[in-house]
Amino acid sequence: MGSTPPLYLQIQQHLLEKIQGGEWEAHHQIPPEEQLARDFGVSRMTANKAIRDLVQQGYLTRQPGLGTFVADRKVESSLVDVHNIAEEVRGRGHLYSNDVLLAEAIAADDEVALRLGVRLGTRVFHTRIVHRENGVPIQLEERFVNPRWVPDYLETDFSRHTPNEVLVAACPITDIEHVVEAVLVDAATARRLEIEVNRPCLSMTRRTWSGDHLISYARLLHPGERYKLRSSLRRS
């Protein structure tokens, strides 16, 4: 027979079942330490450790004078800057991985030609990658790159280096354009993001320049329940 888990882990399991099961949503206030200690017949110190560990893991957040609440665990990314998604994930202390679905050269169709500033039918590089955080898809990236400015793009091992890393190394980014909208995705995209077809997503189109050169056009899709975008502006 297996040994009984420590009491603080039993409390953690109880709290996680409420959170992950959807009974307690983001910003829900959990019972105070004193109540958890009484309910589980443990010391307040044990209840405190259970809560403290979940705070450190990002499931809970403390608000002094108010209590402890379920954290909003949506991934956050900046709208102002362009960051390497792998570094963002690792910066949160999580595991980054990806699925490289396509890496090919294609003829630009009407939309890609317009967005990338090339003639219809021009040979461009195309990649499609699902980015994951702790194994969960957080972004489907569809990117088109002008070979004139990044000729070695398709020689990259994208399982080790993200498109952002390659572009920044080849052509330092000087200008970006973002357009964001809420969308519902088709069945194929939903499967790639491991969500239901009727779940809302955030769609962001991004174009990047290096000086006068339009380098890349990307379509980035994020599951709405897993991702949020942030923008800040300081005015003098």
C-alpha cells in the first residue's frame, strides 16, 4: 500500500481540484488559512505552507488585507515589443516546446503579397509552428518571410530556435505593426490549439521592418482562455 500524502499536499490537492475543475475561477477568494486548518484538522502553519506553495507555483495570489485569490493564469505578452516566445515561457519558470508543422518555400498569394510588400507569385518562406507552455498550446504562428532579407531562414532547426530568434539575428527589428481581433477558428486550427471549435481566440497580425526593409508578416492565434495581450504607454 502507498503511503498517505503529507497533510499540506492533501490541502493543495483539494484546492487544485476546485481550481482546475472550474469550480473556482480566476479572482475567486479561497477560504482563509484558519478555516482550512479547521477543515483538515491541521495546524495553521501546515495550511500556510499549502497556500504558500501554490502562490509560488502561480495558482494563487495574495492581496494583503484582503485574502488569497485564484490567480489569472493567462499567458501575458506585450503589444508594444516583440519578444522571443520561448524566452517568455522560460522566464515564467515553465517548459517551452513546439510542433513544427511546416517549413517551406511558396509562391505568395494575393494576401501575402500585399502584406509582405512583394509581387504576386514571388517566392517567399513560410513556417507554421505551434508554441507550447508546459505542453499546452498557447500560440499558432503562421509566418511569411522575404528571402531577400533572410536568405538562410529555412535552414534553421526550428525545434531549437524560434523564428523570432532567426529574424532578430539576421535583421534587427526597428519597426512593428500589430492588428488584434477576436475570432472563432475552424476545426483544423482548433485541433492544433487543442480547443473546441466554438472557443474564442485572439488573432494578431504582425509585420516587422528592419530599417526600410519589410522583413516578415505573421498571423498569430492564441486561445482566448490562455492568453492576454498588454500595452503600456508613458506620456511625458
